[in-house]
Amino acid sequence: MARKEVDIHLKEVGYINCYAFFMAYLLMAIRGLGYLVITWSTVVLLGGFVSDLGKKDFWSLTIITLVLTPRVSADVGLKEKLMDIWYSFHGLYRTIFATLDTKNSITLAYWPRGLLAVVVWLCHLLVAPIVVGPLAALYVCGPLLSAGISVWRLIEHDYGDVMKEEGCCNCMKDEDSHLQPALNVLYTLALLQGLFFCYRFYASFARKRLVRDVAKEYNMSNDEQLVKAVKKYLSETVSRCEKDPAFFKETNLAMYAVGMIKSIESLESFVSGARILDVLLNYALTVKDKRPRRLTEEKQKALTTDLIGLASTSHVVKKLLQAMDSTSPHILANIAGRTPLMQFPQVIQSVGSLIDISQQQLEGECAVAKLQSGLQEAENYRKLLMEKGFDILHKLAADQENCRAISNSQGLRSKVVVPVRTDLLHLMDHEAWSTTIVDKSLQVMASLVASPGETGAQLRNQISSDKEVIHGMERILRCCGCSEHVRILSIEILTHLAMDEEESLRVNKESRENFIRMLPSILTDDAKECSIRELAGEALVMLSQSKSDAAIILKANDHVVRDLTKIL
């Protein structure tokens, strides 16, 4: 089954892939000309005119044939060949050094072996620069050498002069008319191959500019690691296109990054792939395409679809969630924020395991100062993963279908409210991390209770029926040490619960009335932040539309009417 062709309008496809395609065809032209030169010299000239060739042309053709044969018969690229040569010499020298094992006892049997190894080592030191060096240079610069010889012979053009000087004029009369054109064709082909070789070498200097332009397009220019990844993408694309030119239509940066993550060759490769995906997702959301909006949306949707294929693999999802930085969870959050959660249920279980806080863990947090440095680092890492888990859930909760999946997921909703239910904020005395976790927990809860329709009603019912959660938010509202944002979130959540009269009155009437009685005090307290007082006022306006709630407001305290009148 043929792979789907990539969008040619993507920057890396239009720049890097097309460049790789062009370089691949240049290499094919160089190899093709090499085949022609070798075929022409061996079959036509050496086979038919070998006795008529002068010494200059004979040795010129011999050198050209010997120099070009290794290049056109290669199945691997030049870089791979040079690396193979290096590995072979490295293995040879390691073998020699292994024989010089000075850790063994110096015995009579050791000296002959050691002396022989030294002699062999010295010989190779001489052979490498004298023999191997020039041979490697000839191999690398073979087309240049053949082109230089061809230019020399085309300029001198004395193909038949030598034979005439040697007294072979009679035999040259019939053969010379064919020999000279044959030599002209051969030297011209060799010269043309050398020109293509030089042009391809010159075109290789464009790589740096291409990498810079693609990195700039995706806002990667200031990140050395990402620029290095783009450079590696270019090198691998060129290498693959040299073997199959059609490959340029089958890859892009997103597919390359997904491949880096799935292969899991090394941590560096995994992190680079994850970061590339993160950048591409952000780019897909913010790009302003000159094409019609419909095509831009299709491009964004296609990119997201490719990334969902990554999220559908459970072990890759787990690896992303456990990455050391915040990139991987951000990728999953971006995917999840635009895709129904039902398409990758593995995320529900993985995120649920990240935000799980047991009572034993809470007790351990109180004794965190007693932990050793290694355990402290591991604990900080666990806290970081927990924060990422709540960030992903916050993105997921922006979609109604995802809210339904969270509501139906066994245990996930309970884990979301644990920081509030256990009063984590006050248990840890407003420690910075506890404030962050409670804040993120409240953000997820606020998104869930604000969900419309039957799903929202079900979630509000589930949360309002949990008295410990309600009491936890009430304690936050009464505490002056809690941050402004967590109190605002608590008011928003409790207001949504209070507005849902059918469920709240039936399940948790006492908590609902307690919250309504707190609102006038918050509104009239000059010590409270203005944002909190404004939010309390908005909640009072909404709740006062109900006669029963208006009665509760008026009976909140003995001077509620007076305090509200002063505000007016």
C-alpha cells in the first residue's frame, strides 16, 4: 500500500525534501556518467582500439577506469564508505594494542609477541599515510581526477600523433577516423561527470541556509538542539532519497519526529522528537497561511491526525508522560484539546496514575525536609509529573465529550478532587507546591462543573455530593492565607453548584446554604481583593433571582442589608 504523499507547501518539504530530491538526481547523473565512461573505455576503446592507442591515452583511460570503478559499483554513499574505512583501521589498531597488554607479567614469552606487535604497528603507521591516504584521496576525488585528465587530453588532442611517429601511418588511416571521435566522446563524458561532481559539491553548501530557513519558519532558530535536529533531518532525507528519490514525497518533520520517538534509540533522540512535535503543534495553531482558510484548516487537521497515531500507542504515551521536561505532556494536551478522548483511552489511565495522591504520600510531604538528596530529587520529579497530569486534564476538560469520558472514568474524577478533599493546602501550610496543585485541581473542577447539558449536570451532582470537597473549598474561602486565584476558583465552582438547584438542594443543601451566606461577607469585606469581591457580587446577583436563595442572602447575618446598602 502506497504511503500518503506529504503536503508540498510545508516548509521542510518545499525546501529540504525538494533539495534532497535534486541532490539525489545529481548523484544519479554522476553515477550514470561514470557507468558510461567505464563502459566506453573498457568495451569500446580497450576492446576495439587497444592496439591503436598511444601511451598517453592508454594510461589515461586505465587511470580513469580504475578511479571511477569503485564509485559506480558502490551500494552505499561516500560518507558510509569513509566511515567503514575508519572503522576497519580502528579495529586493526585496537587489535594491535590488545597484543601489547602491559598488565600481564613480563615474561620471555611476552617479548617476541610484543616486539612483533610493535613492528606491525610501525609498518601500519607508515602504510597509512603513504599508501592508504593517497588511495582514499583518489577515491574521494576520482571524478575530479578523471575530469582533469580529460581536459588535458582534449586540449592536447594528439590522439593519433604518437602512432604516426612510430611508423603506423598505414594502420591509422582506417582506424583514426573512429578512434578520435571515440576518445572525444569518452573524455567529454568524463569531463561532464567532473562538472556535475563539482556542482553537487557546491550545492552542498546550501544545506546551512536551508536548515536556517526551516528553523526560522517554525521558530526554532534560537534553540540549538532543535536546529541540530533539523540538520539531521536534512542529512537523513538526502541519504534516503539517494537510494529512493520518491522518498521525498513520503516524509516531513512531523513524521520524522514521530519516528524518533517510536524508535526510542536514545534519550536525546526521544526528547528532540518530542520537542519538534511540540513546536509543530504550536505552529499549526498559529500559522497564517496565504492559501484559503479551508486549506489551512485541512493542513492543521492532517498534522493533528498524524500525531494522534502516536498517542494511540500506550507505551509511547507512557514514555511521553514520563519525559524529564514539560514538552511531552504539552504535546498530549495539545492533541487531547482538539480530539475526543475516546480516540486514545490510554491517556485517561496514564494521567490518572500521575495525579494520584494517597494519604501516605500526603504524610510523606510533611516530612519532606528529612529526605536525603537523592530521594528529594525523585520526589520533586514526582511532583512535576503530577503538575503535568493536571495540565493535561485541564486541556481535556475544555471539550464536552472529554468531560463525559472523565465523568465515566472509574476513579479519575475522585483523583481530581483529592487535593481539595484532603485540604492539602492547609495540611502543608500553604507550601508553594501545594498551592500549585490545589490551584490546578480547582481549574479542572471549574471546567468540569461549567460543562453544559447532561454531562455538566452529572459532574455537578458528583462533586456537590462530596461533602469533604465542599468543606475544603469553604475553608479556602475563610482562609486569609490562601492565594487570590484559588479563592476565585472556589467561588466560581461553588456558584455553579449553587445555581444547579435540583441536584444541590437534594444532595447537599446545608453546604449550599453555607456558601450563599458567605457571599455577602466576602462582598462587603474591604480587606478582600477587589477581584474576589466582584466575583462574589456577581454570584449574589445570579443567586438572588431565586426567592429561596434571596431569603438565605437576607438572613445571612443581622446587618447584611445595612452593609449592602453602604455599597450602593
